[in-house]
Amino acid sequence: MARKRSRPLTKEDVKFIYENYHKMTSAEIAEKLGISRFQVTKTVSELRKRGVDVPKKAGKRKNPIDEFVEELKKSKKS
């Protein structure tokens, strides 16, 4: 995979990273903004160093099979 040339971050990029870091992966954010994954993690690190409380990742994503099974169980109960 060819490395994408990163572009400089904007204030809007930093805001987007801050607002979405807990619900999107670094790769998803990087893809959406057209920057590198490293820039995303570096931005989060820099924000935290400056005392900004960036929410931690909400853990690993749920397994889609487990999510489906939970939905089936719920729909059978009602």
C-alpha cells in the first residue's frame, strides 16, 4: 500500500478528532479527513499533554455476530 502524503492539520481536523475519537478508529478518522493515522494518534497525544480530556476508546468493537445474537434474543422476548 502506497503511503499517502499527509497534509497539515487544521483546527477543524483537531475538533473532528476530539469529537469522534471515542466512537471511530484512528484509521476511520484518518480516512475521513484525508490524513495519516499517525497524525490522528499524535493529535490525541498532544491534546492530552495540554490537559485536554480526550475520551478513551470505548474498548474494542463488539463482535457483529454477538451483536446479532443479542438482537435476536431481545426480539424473541417481546
